[in-house]
Amino acid sequence: MKKYKYQLRKCKSCKTEFRPLKENQPYCSKKCGMIKKNCKQCGKEFGYPWNRKVERIYCSRECSGKSDRIGTKLIKCINCDSDVEVYHHNTTKKYCNRKCKDEYQSILFAGENNPNFGNSILKGIPRSPEVVEKIRFGVKTSWQKESRLEKYYNVINSYKDKFGFYPMHAPKVRVKAAESYRKGVASGTIKQVTHGKCGKYTSIKTGIIEHYDSSWEEIRMLELDLDDTVKYWTKKHKICIKLEERKWYIPDFLIEYLDGNKVLEEVKGYIRNQELFELKSQKAIEYVNQNNISEYKVNFMNHLRRK
């Protein structure tokens, strides 16, 4: 005989017997479990589920918005003492406008009364999390103003008229951005987007999560983990080899064997650009000779292609 978790019980609404799916289920269906009320704004009847945590008063957002706008009250601005009309539910407004607020707070928060007083980076005193959050919120809201955006566009357009390019496209900025991106890829903090097979692989030897940019690299990672002569391997080696003025090369793997030899390895399925490949190999060999690395090796995964 089949055993049920909960016994039969009577529905509170229609009084029919049903078997509940939950321990505290008092109604047999959604229809029976709807609580019916009249909207406080339009008077229309509506319903909502019995297990809703917050009790509903209005039938829709439209009615809720209308009710908020009905009924105002007068408050006194604490700076200029003028009357300000606000909605009845507003309990936070204290000033008539932003100018009055700035005037009042420039006196109230002067000197030591300022929450950011003494939090100078030059003095070595770190800002508190509350102050940092307040500054971020102020910066975010200030950029939503049309006057701030207009001023920003005027500045960058005048910069372009003077120098011929936008400030974010300046040569120094582009070189710095490229350097940050290159270092991020070499250290593994930035993931490159490629057209090949990409993904994550957790090393069995080190437990470090590595990213592979092709199926060749994925299989090579597994081979290195299963090789008993390999002590350590990684793609997060932070090695960047300069090829030309604005061209750099990041090898695929740095491998350390049990005998102490270190090898830079490039994994290839095939060669697309012969000239670029020869340049990479030449510069990599020069780098290996100048540093404490045994050799530079190019691993063609031909055995996988045959399979």
C-alpha cells in the first residue's frame, strides 16, 4: 500500500478533501487560495495569493502611483525657512532645493564635523567604507545631470580640436591600456576571447584553474598532468616577449620538470603565418637564453590530427 507524506485535509474555502503538497497548505487550489479585496484607490475587486508575504492594498501599479500623488503637506526648509509642498508619505525632505541644501551643509559639515575630515590619502589615513560608498553614490548621481554631461562633451571636443584626437585615444593612453591588457592575459587575470574552443581546466598537479584557448591546449594540459616527469606547469607565467614596436608574444606554457629544467612551450595544430611564426620563435629563443630557462619548444599536435 502506498504511503503518503501528508494526510487528507479539508480546504478552508470549498470544504472539499484534498491531499496537500506542503505541510502548511490550507487550500486545495490557487483559485481557492486567492484573497479578495477592494482596491483602496479605484474600488475595483482584485485577488492575491494567500501566502504572499506583503499584504496588497492596490490592484495595480497605476493605482498605487495615483494614491502616492494624492494628498500633500507643507514642511519648512531648515535653511531658508520657506514652505515646501511634498507628498504625504515623504519623511526625508528637509530643503526646498539643492542650493539651500549646499548652503546649509557647507556650514554644518565644516572642519572636523565633515565625515571625510582627515581622510587624506597623502596622510596615509584610509577612507571608511561608509565614506567610500557615499563618494561613489555622489559621483554616480552627478553624471546623471545634463549639465555635467554637456560640460564633459565640451571638454573632450575642445581637446580633439586642439590635438586632433580624443583624450581616450591618445597614444600614451592606448599604450598603457595595451600594456595592462597584455599583463592581464599573461598572468591569467584576463581571459582572451578567441574563435576556437575555450574553457576552464583544473590542474591535477597544482589544483590551479587554467584557461585554454583551443582544443590542442586542452589535450596538452591533460598530457602534462599525466606526465610523471613534469613537476609543475602553468599558463599564468607572466611572460611577455616583445616582437616589434607594438607587438608582443605570450607563450602558451611554462613547464618545470623534476630534473630542474624549465621549458617555454608553444602548442600548435598548424601554422597560419610563417613569417610571424619564425619571428616569435627567434624572439622566444633570445628570451630563453637571457633568462633562467632551458629551452623553447614548439609542440605540433600532429598525433591528435591523425586520430
